[in-house]
Amino acid sequence: MILTALASLVGLASLSAVGTSLRARSIEAAAPNLGARTDVGGFAMNALHVPVGRHAELPPIVFIHGASGNLRDQATAFLGPLKGRAELLFVDRPGHGYSDRGGPENAYPDGQAAAIAALMEKRGIERAIIVGHSFGGAIAASFGVLYPEKTTGLLFLAPATHPWPGGVDWYYRLASTPILGPLFCHTVALHAGMARLEAATRNVFAPNPRPETYVEDTGPALVLRPAAFSANATDVANLHGYVSRFSPRYREIAAPTVIVTGDSDDIVLEEIHSRGLARDIAGSELVWIRGLGHKPDYAARDLAIAAIEKIAGRPHDLQAMARALEPALEAASVAAPDLDIRLQAGR
């Protein structure tokens, strides 16, 4: 009886793993690689590199996506309005999108910052404005500390950068553990994630509306592939310990810095992360927007671009822009379902 039950479980797991493999291929077919892979020292980083235009007036800009994301997320938001204005580099973080994971150092933001610095060198970018959304904020902050000579300025969008109370959802811990983690990633995670993808992406934007074509445009399902899900889970599971150790060094950052955050962000605690950065980075500007959720890269895109311009030296009253945006956000706000998938650390 026991052997029969075990055989049945193994059979079900095998079928689920086959289904995962087939669905992963389908996900990649729907969201093919938009960038190019570059060897950065034993592993390949993938990025969409957009050369400088003839009439460029801004310094190079590097975009770092958050957890569960890939380069399509930031490219969909910023490529159109910034193409030709600056040299642009949209990065798939190690283990995400179409980048290799690399070594164990890439399980932490400083390792990923080093990979991005190496990629910049390979692409001939000496200095850049570094834009980090959510989890990408921890990498941007690490980059600003460790590579000041490569940092023209920093823009943080709903960043996750400081220790927070509580933990992360159970499936991140499970997926990042030995033995059970790979089994979970190859049998359960993709199928469960696909069933929740539509509602989950709307939840990330809430209370602001999600663009209707966001899933098709940005390929969030790429993170559900087993290797990517494992890498993402490990990143998230490691974040609290990392920022607990590293965040005191943010005081070393001297580059021009803007932090854009909202009071309606249920993914990160803005009063800890964004206000913590404003406290730690001398001369930084905190732009706090009423009614803004976790996606200022979309819901406050024009303001984010103005922040890039201000970092580059143009005069902009970002606070006035924030006040002008708030009535529109309130008018467009939507109620999001409680899916119990929200991270207190960062997406």
C-alpha cells in the first residue's frame, strides 16, 4: 500500500514536471528575448542596450527591475519616452529573464550590482544614472556605495532597501531551500503562479489601475520558470539579512538622488524604506505622492522622467508635480483583491 502510494506520488510529480517544462517553453515563446547576452566573467548577463541618439541630452541610464520581473517591465515604461534622449540599458538581473544566475554572490544585491557594473564596462558605459524599482532599489543603493565612480545619480522607485518587521511569504522560503525547493519549483510553482498571474499583477499596481496589456507586454510569467523562480525566491529570502548588514553604508552615497514613493504602497513599507533612504543619503529628495501604489514607473512615469532630468541638472519642481498628479491618481484608483501575496520587503 505504501509503495503504491509512493509510486502514485512520483508519477504525479513526474507528470507535473513535464507539464512545467512544456509551459515554460510556451512562456518563452510568448515573451522572447528582446536583448543580447554578454559574458561578464563566467556567466552571461542579458540586457536591452539602446545606443545614444543623435540629439541626446541626458547621460546614460541603467534600469534595474524588481523581484519577479525582467527587463521588459522597465523597458515597456521608459523605452518609448526616453529613446534617442540617452543611452539606455535595461538589465535582466542575474537569474531573471534571459540572464544566467552566475555564482553564489549573485544571490545578494552587492553581487548583482557587481554584475551590472561589469556589464556596463562591456557595453562601454563609464557612468550612468541608475534607476532601481522595488527590489532593484537595494541593488541601486549597493551600486551607489560600491561604484561611486560609475554613478552619475540614483533614482529609487518604490524601493526595498531597509530592514522591515516581519518576514516574506512561505513559498519564497520553500522555493529557496535545498531538495524541497527544486521539487516545488519544478512541479507546483509554475502552475499555481499562472492561475494567479492576472490578479497578482493587478494587485501589484493597486490602488492604481494596471495597464490592460501589461501581462502581454512585460512577460511576468518568465519568473515562473523553475530556475527563475528559484533565483527570485532566493533573492527575496536573502534580502532582509542583506539590508540589515549593508544599509548603514548608504550614508556613503554622495551622488544626486531622488526617491519616488507613495502612501498607498502595500508591497513595501514606504515609511521604512523610502524615508530611510531620505534620512541616510545626504541631499536626497523624497517625493511622496498620495494615492500612489507600488508602480511609480507606470502610474507616475512623467514624474520619474522629470526626476531623471533633475538628476542630470535640469530644474524641476518635483513636489509641485506630485501634488498635481494626486487628483488624477485618486480619480483612477481601483480596489485590489486581497490575495495574500504581498511582500513587506519588496516585489
